[in-house]
Amino acid sequence: MIGERLGALIGRRLAARLFRPPRRPHHRRPADVGLAASEGTVRTADGIELHVWLVPGRGTGTAIVGHGIGLTKSASLRHAELLHRLGYHVLLFDHRNHGRSGSDRSRSGLADRFSRDIAACIETATERWPNARPVVVWGFSFSTFPTLYSLRTPATPIHAILCDSGPGLELEPMLRRFVSDGGAPLPALARSALRHPSAVAAFAATAVSMLGAEWPPDPSASASGATPMLFLVGTEDEVLDPAQVRALSARYPHARVAEVPTGHLLGIKEAEPEYRAAVTSFLAALSGPRPAEERPVSRAPRADASTLARSGGSAADADRTGRTNPSATTTEAR
């Protein structure tokens, strides 16, 4: 029987595991979805080596594509294929502590650290494809947090963001639901311990403290107020409350919400026509980059021909599966 003190101790210790989940191998390769790609590494400002796949397109724009917590970039290949069909160059990356990227055992400032992954990938992609704009970033579930957080400064090289299944307006309630409903990639015994209310509360509070972020970004004092955003929301999401995403999007004047009647991260699987239509419509509306001075970012070395090879991957499918759905609706957040 878990008491209050033991539950709180367990919650605090497991919070660190959230940001360093058990690693999964890539379960498919770009070639599996018809994409010709090379692979390489990108170094972040704090020295973490990120593994990337580079997929050249027609030059309509440049897209940086992440993945959900505990997954890898291979979970986002269908999204990359959609972007490639629209003419985008695509850089897919494994976040730190995921896939084939380097490890980071830090326990503080994690919002900034995970955002550095995105900044380094943008640097590399825009050096490789310097004239391909707009530059968009696409995050999934947990990685929607650093995606939006990347707009926290007044100037940014990002022209638009897409967020699938997150983030929410309030961090602690979002994390409580995330862990209580099985979204956290933790061992079964740990998930069982986190059923105790004191463990859930300590887990959420500790995770928020480790992120160390002022949330959400202030639209009046950051690039978030001028950047187009698309929030893709599953109305049946049991991991992250859709109302939290709607409430967050309402803060930003250039945000859209596309709703599909499906679960967490299942839109492109279970409502593919509607999901693709929402993304295509949003990207088509980006007639050109909004004028903005790029904020200073650490120079990341560009992967050259000597470090690039044909992409690869293996192992079991890490994606979720779920229910079917008939339709989607799109609304403009005011």
C-alpha cells in the first residue's frame, strides 16, 4: 500500500524518467513511404548530437519535423511524406534522449534544452536549403511544447508551426492527465505506482519544475503573437484534454484549430483525408514568410557529404492504433 510520502517520492523520481524514456529503435525507414533521404547528425548549442534524416523536395518551403515522447522520428514519416508531396524539403530529427540522438541527463531548464534541438535543426536545414521558405516546425504530443516554446522570443527564423495532440494551456493539469491516462512512456510497474494521487501530483509538479518555463509564451512580447499556427486536435483524445489545446490556441491571433474525431496522435491514420486537407489548407495560406529578424542561434555544423548515408531503421512499430472516424472540422481561434 502506497502512502502519501512514498507516493510523492515515487512521483518525483519518475518525473525524470519522463524526459529520458526507454529508447526505441526506428521501426521504419524513409524509403518505406517512398522518400529518398540521407542521414547525418546535427550538434546543438549545448553539444548534443542529434540524428537526422534529410529529405529534399521541390523547394516550396522547409519543414522541421519532430516526434512524440518516447518515440522516434520514424513515427512521423507519414507526415514527412505529406510535406514532401507539397514540395517541402524535410528534416526529421530524434530529440535528445530519443532514438539515435545523444543523451542529456540534465534535470533543469529542459524546456530550453529541448527547444535547442529545434533551433539546431533549423540552422542546419536553412543552411542546406537557404532559399526554401517558409520555414515551418511540426511537433507531436510532448514535442508540441518545445515547438511553441521556440516562439518565446520576439524574433525567430520560424514562419509557422503545426502542433498535433498538444500542447495545453496549463502544464500541471496536462501532465496529471498525461500520466494518469497512460500517455507517459514508463514501465508497467511505474504506471501502476502513479495511480496514487500523491504520486501523480508530485510527478506533475516535479516535471513542471524541471521544464523551468514561463508558460505559455506571451503573444504581446514574443513571436508567438505574429506566427501562424495550426493545432490538430483529436476530439476523443484521452491523453491530453482537447479543451486545454483549444484554450491555449485562443490566446494567439493567428492560430487555427482543426478537429478530427479520433484519439491521441491518430489523425493521419484514422482521418487521413480530413487531416491532410487541414494541413494542406494551412500551408497553402502561407503566401510567404512574415518579415522578422532571425534571433541569434548557435551555429550548428552542417552535415556534409562525408557524414551522410542512406537512411535506415528497424524493429517494431511504435505508433498507436485506435478507432475509425468519419470527418473533421476546422475553426479559427480568436
